[in-house]
Amino acid sequence: KKLAWGVLNDLLLGKPSAALQQPLLASKLGSAVVGGGYGASLQQAAFSVGLKGVAPGDEAKGRVSALILETLDSIAESGFEQSAVEASMNTIEFRLRAASASPMKG
């Protein structure tokens, strides 16, 4: 399960061209994507994402929220490109191998 969440998180936010990060950056509604995506460090797992530097006011906040939800709906309907899934799985595998080979591993 944890591996699947890691792959999904990478597909959504892992790089500037990722499925959720790219539309947020392209929207120019804020200056940078913030939030770590999926996190399981608390008692209950959570997913967080937003934009830094959003104009003050409810209208701008609403546009950001709408963009996030519309993008997630679109992804849920159309899915991810197979090549993107494979690339994310390779990225996660590389991270896992690097972590297991680390001399700092306890």
C-alpha cells in the first residue's frame, strides 16, 4: 500500500511536469507549489497541496481549490499515461535501492 501511495504522489507532484503540479504552476495563481502531497507520518494519512503567494481574498483561494479538484477529477477520469507510471515506478525503485544501500541505514 505504501508503495502505491508513493507512486501516486510522484505521478501527481514528483516533478514540474507532474499531473497536478504542472497545471498549478501554469495557472500563475501562485508562485510555487507547496504541501508535501501524501504523508503518513501522522496517526491518519493525509494529502496536502496548495500554492504559495496566492493573491489575498476568497476569490483567489477558490480558484486554486477549484483548479486542484478539477485536475484531480480529470486524472480520475482519464488516468495516467503508461510511460508516466513506469517512470514513477523507476524513480521510487531507485530511491528505495539508494536508501537500502546507504551507510547511514540503521
